Amino acid sequence: YRQSKYAETIAEAEQGLQYDQQHPELLAVLAKSYYACGEYGKVVTYCHNILAKRPGRADIQVLLAEVYTKNALTTNDALKTYKIALQHEPDHLPIRQALLRSYLRKLMVKEAIAESEQMLRALHAQYAPSSRDFRGFIKEMIGEYERAMRRSPGDIPLYLITAKLHEYLGHFNKALIYYRTMLQLPLDGELIQRLIEILEKL
């Protein structure tokens, strides 16, 4: 496995399972080898087998979350898996991005905004704001917020966070469009307070 000979690793490990079908290290190396080969269905099966016996195993929780991330899963099970994986690897940006996507697909806006804060902290820790990777993650975030906005056009915090993310990229004209749209929507005292709280966090 360390030599990246995944086909040979899989053959040897599966032969070993004939003697001990629940051996956690054999199951783990199989899961990781199948992940390297892109056979994600088998990875999920092996991960579930391991976690049924050892639910606290961090590397397997993260591996399972990575598989769900690659398949853009937004189910309740995937959402739970992302959260557990991030307890072990809080700066894992693709998993954070997948969790943000899950929240927005379910229109859990408050949770999505809180996750965006975490993501921005992780981005600043890992990349310069001018880097391509930094900008790529921000563009992905904007795309998810804009999709959520089309499904919930009256949710004003979606406009605010999207405007602020456009500002991160220097897209001030696009940000202005969202700010103007916000001003055309009805605002009450409770909503204004919520917007102020979001602005203070950002």
C-alpha cells in the first residue's frame, strides 16, 4: 500500500480476509486502496464495516466523508458524517465545503452562515487571498448561496453573505446588485438585528 501498488494490496488483503473477515486493519487498507482506485462504493462498504466495530476511528470517519464529498452527497447521513470528520480534521476544506453545500441544499441558512465563517478562517490559514485556490473555494461558496437564493428568494441573509463573498473576490458591482436587492425586500427589527450580527461576524 505504501508503494502505491493498490491492485496487489487489494489482492493480498482480500486473501487475508478469508482467515479473519472482520480484521480492522485489513478492512482499513482495503478501504484506502479502493479509494485510491476510485471504487467508492466498495470504500463505503468497508468503512461502514469498520465503523460498526470501531465508531471512533478518525481516519475512517474522514475517509468516508471524503467519499461522500467526491459524490456531492447532501443526505442526512452525509451531513452527520461530515460533522464527525471535521471534529478530527477541522481544516479539511473539501469536507467543509461539502457540509456547507448540505446545509444550503436543505436551506439551513443559519448553519450555513456559521459554516462559512469556519471555512473563511480555514482558507485564510491555508492560502493567500489572491491565490487561485482561495478564490476557487469562494466562487464555489457563492455558487451554492446563489442556488439557495433561487429556491428561497425572500431570505435576506442569503443576499448579504453572497454580497460579502463577492467583495472578497473584488466583484464590487455584483455585490452592489445584492445589496440593492436587499433594500427592496421587507425588513423588520428582528431581521435587521440578525443582519447586524452576521455583519459583525464577517
